[in-house]
Amino acid sequence: MSPRISLDQWKALVAVVEAGGFAQAAEALNKSQSTVSYAIRQIEERLGVSAFEIEGRKALLTRQGHVLYRRGKSLVDEALRLERAARNLAKGQELELRLAVEGLFPTWLLLRCLDQFGAEHPETRIELFETVMGGTDELLLKGAVDLAICADTLPAGHRGEVLMRYRAIVAAAPFHPLHQIGRELAMEDLNGHRHLVIRDSGLQRVRHSVWNVTEQRLTVSHKSTSIRAACMGMGFAWYPEDWIREELAAGQLKPLPLKEGAERWGAMYLVYPDPDGAGPGARRLGDIIRHEARGIA
């Protein structure tokens, strides 16, 4: 079956509702009022419903009209999205971007970047991989992502641009036994206490974390689990300050007075698996990330 109502007729109905009347819709569409009225009449006659009822000088939607407007607007909006997608394809714009982001990168900053990109390119879908250490490397090496944010080291054969540096501090709950020693701590004092570690998300796990310092460990998959365990007094860990800012302010976590190694520094890198072949969408998202990261560096 072919549609009995054209897209222009649906646009006329939507315009009457959103502009507030037939005359206003005609002006918005740059058409005559009689053309708009005819389009609405065609919809009503061909579908056997009344879309509007006239009260004075106002055209009010009927119950059926509300349904027609809601569905018609969805149809018109989808047509506009399709046209934008076609224009983007003609320009080489990607319809989907895959992004791998090391968990050390601030979540709030990442979401701000994605929100800005989404406002500029609403038709581009984003698939986000939240990774840890080797997981980012593997996605880059397989060419499974369009761009990535790596931490500390880069996979072989890849170049990256430094986005920002981060500072990690060692912390535990205020009531943890390490805080009860009452003096500066040596690294040896950590022995016999549980180190909370976040698991490498890579399948190969070829990266050996320099953050493993004791034999007693609780290894988890998500930073929220590690932070919660630390707040419960289950162990200690080095956390980027951004991760535990609220817990520190609330007194749920407290930096350990470690004499040496209490803080560790690292860098975050923006990496394209194929810099020369990156599409305009990937490049624009990279520009946004670069600009926003520079603002807090």
C-alpha cells in the first residue's frame, strides 16, 4: 500500500498546531492559507477523521487530531533526520562512532564532551567502551574503535597527544588500621593489608600494573565497587583525585600518610588508530575532547 497522505500534508498539519492557526502556519511554510487548508481537508477526507474543530478564530485539535499530530510530527522529524543523515553521508560523516575511554579519564568531563558532540551531530550514534589498561590497547590494535583515550602508555605503533595529567593519591577509610599507626608510613607498612585493585579489562592482560604492592588483594571490575569497599574499611588503593573528591570531602576516605609514593602521576592520551583515515565525526569529537581537557589541565 502506498501512503495516502503526503509528507507535505503532514507538515501542514504539524505547522497549524505549532504555529497556532492556519494563517500562521501558511506564513511559516511560505504557502497560501488556502493551500494549508486544502492539505488539512485532504487528510481528514482520506482518513475519515476530523483533525480540528473551530472555536471562534482558533483551530483546536480533536481527540483524533492529537493522535494525528503526535504521529505526524514523528514522521516529519524522521524525514528531517533522514535528510541530515544523507547530507552527512555525502560529506563522509560517520553515522556511528566507537570510542574507547580509559576509566581514569574523568567521567563528568567525558559526558560533557559527548553531550556537546551530540548537540552538533544528533544523527551520529556513539558506542562507548569504558576500559581499563590493556582493554583500551586491544580495541585500538584491532581497529575496533574510531578513537581512544589511553592512560600512561600507548600500544605499539600508535602515536598519541597528551590531553591531561592526573594525580592519584593513596587513601583508606579513616578507621582503617593503617590510619591508627599514628606516624608516617613506609611502603612495608602496607604489607598485611588488602590492596584494592581494578581489573585490567583486556583479554590478554599483558600490562602488569605497577600499582599492585601487596599480596593481599581484592580485584574488582568497576571503580565504584573499589571506592565503596575502601569506604567500608576493606582496604586501601591509589585513586585519581577526581574519583574520590566527594568521599574525601565527606570524611569517608582519608589520604594515607605514606612517606614515599603517596601520590602517583600519569598522563592521558588521545589516540586515533588510523590518524590519516579518521573521519570528520571522529576528528570533531577529538577536537571537543582536546578543548575541554585543556580547560582543566
